[in-house]
Amino acid sequence: MKITKTAITNTFVFIVLYFSFIIGFILNEDSAGGAIQDYSFHLGVREFFLDDTIYGLKNYLETKAVHSPIFIIFLKYLLFLGEDLGRLVFLNLCISIIFLFFVCLKKIYKTKLSFLFLISNFFFLSPYFRSSAIWPGDENLALIFFVCSIYFYKTFFNQQNENDKFISIFFNIFFLALAAYFRPVYALFSFFYFYQLIFKNFNLKFLLFYIIVNLILSFPAFYYVFFMKITFFFDSVGSFNLINSFSLTYTVLLFYLIPFLIFSEKNLNFIKFNFSFLLFSFLITLIIFFFFNYTTSTGGGIFYMGQKIFFSGNYFYSLIFFISFIYVNKFLDIKKIDNLILILTLLFFELDNYFYMETFDPLFLICLFLLFNTNLIDSYMRQINLKKIIFLYIYLSSFYFIKVSNLYFL
């Protein structure tokens, strides 16, 4: 079999980026800024499960943990052969998402496989994905299962046989349930899947099957939280601030849209937006200006941190939000109900008084490429070339180095 130059280039890029993961592992990299701290806390909670897993589950509230006990059980067995070996196994497990994402891209876009594979390597450039891979965190496991659920969601629409559609629905629900057992907030994506798979393609048998499978798979979690009253995440949900989370989410989404907006075929001038939409955006911005009050010392996203460092008051932040609200809604095309459901889902992903950019990195890019139905990403992928991919790499790498510089040198 002939080995092409493109295959050699792709393999080289993958090996170099993978090697950067190994170097990060050796140097104990924490480019996210809090992965080591979270991992150390999880190790302490793991001790609670070592002698008796059932006891740990029943008395989980004593640990004061807000992460899923399923992840702690996973961590218990992952590290049985030694901490370093377990962490190395986990790091390599996380790499699987690159190939899963690539397979999903192939299902959607009819473009050169070499370009699709290069795009798939963007996970290596995420400081949050890297840190959660080097210091085992539930975020990456949830992402892996979430991408698997997307694969079967996309497969459903390619099936002609009804039995095959049932299989696709089952595995879509199954993998989303796994993602939710590690990160409960991922259960919110079930609204999107229900709308797409059941509501838009109504079939009574599909509806009943969807409901029954969801009830069966969610029953253990429902029983654990509502009957046993192990409400390990309720305290954090109770402190949810809608205005803070709403505005910060929009600014973060704008940040990740920028490399695609730059190459958009559409004119980005404000004149393209109708007056009523601009007026509505301005009124929403006024609310944000007067009521935004993010007082937590950590997190907030890159634009919020920029305001904190260089500006006083909410003027700069409000301007960024105004631009974000316009462009995110416009180019993610929220007039389409499926896109609107996705936006609403992401807006409720930060349900506590903390707001961390890592919640959307790399989750938003996964959704952008695989779930959102927009002209923005369609035109980007139709005319994909090496220049666009290199720019995306540079953009994401710049953010990575900003994070590293801020953590280690400033």
C-alpha cells in the first residue's frame, strides 16, 4: 500500500502533539490552573471508597464532594496498579476522543479526510482537556461518552431499517447516560436529542422506546438522589446566578467563534442586523451592565479576566457582551429551534456561583462541528484548507500559551 505525503504529514502532526502530552505528563503540567487541586481532592475522596464501595456511596455526603461518586469509583480501580501507571493509562484513554471525533466528522462532512483528521487534533491544544487528561478528571470521560452519543445520533439519520434506528436510539441514550453519570449536567442534552430524534421524526414506537430506556437508565441516579437523598450537587445548584452565567457564557462562546467568523463568507458589519434585534440586544446589555456581579476570585473567562486586569467598572465587559450576544445569536442561527435548544443547554451548564471557561473547552467546539446547524460552520467546512486549519491551531495555541504564561510566569 502506497503511503502518501499527506498521511506522513498527519502522522507527524499527531505524534508531535501526542509527544507534547507525554512531556506535560512528565512535567506535571496543569495548564488549566486547578486540575492538580481537584485531583488531590478526588484522591482524598477515593480513600473513603477503598474499603467498601457501598459504604462510600451511602455516606457520600460526608466527603463534601460535588463531583459524581461514579467517577470516584472509577478512580478507585484506575489507580489500583499504582498512581503513575493509572494516570498514564487514563491519559492514553483520553486520546481516543480524537479518533471518535474524526469518525463523527466523516459522517457529516464530505471533505478531504486529511483535513478532518487535522481538525480532530485540536483537543491537544486545549489547556483544560490536557490538564484533565494528565490529572484524571471526570470532564474528559464525560466528553468521550458524549461524542459516542453524537455518533449514534448521526447514525440514526442514515439508517433505513426501523430496527437499526432502534439500535441507534438505544446507544445514543446509553452513552449520554454514561456521560451524565460522570457529569450529571450532560443530561441536559437529552432535550436536544429528544427534539431531533423523536419530536421531529415522530413515531409512537420510537417515543415509547425512548421514554422506557431513559427511565431504566436514569432510575439508579434518580433513586440515589431523590430516595436516598444523596444530594451531593444541590448546594452548588442553589447558588446559581442567572445573569452572571448567561452573560459569561455568551462572551466565552464568542471567543471560540472568532477563528470561524474571520473566515466567514458573510459580511460581519453591524449594518446586516435589523434594528429591532439591535435594540433588543442593547436592552439586554443594559440589564447586564447594572446587575452583573461576578464576585468569585477565580474563573469568569478570558474577556472577563481582561476587564479585571485592565479596566474598572462593567463598561468593557458590557461592550464585549453586546458584541457577543449579537454575533453568537446571529451566526449560531438561534431562529432554528434545534440551535436554540443547544444554546439554552449550554447557558445552563454552569449551575453554581463559579464560572469556568473549561466547561466549554472543548465542549463548545464539539457541539459547533457536530451538532449546530449553521451556515457559518458549513461554509467553513466546504472551503476548508490548510490555511484555515493552521490559523485554528495558532489561535488555540495562543490561548494555551496565555494560560501557561499567566499561571507560571505572571
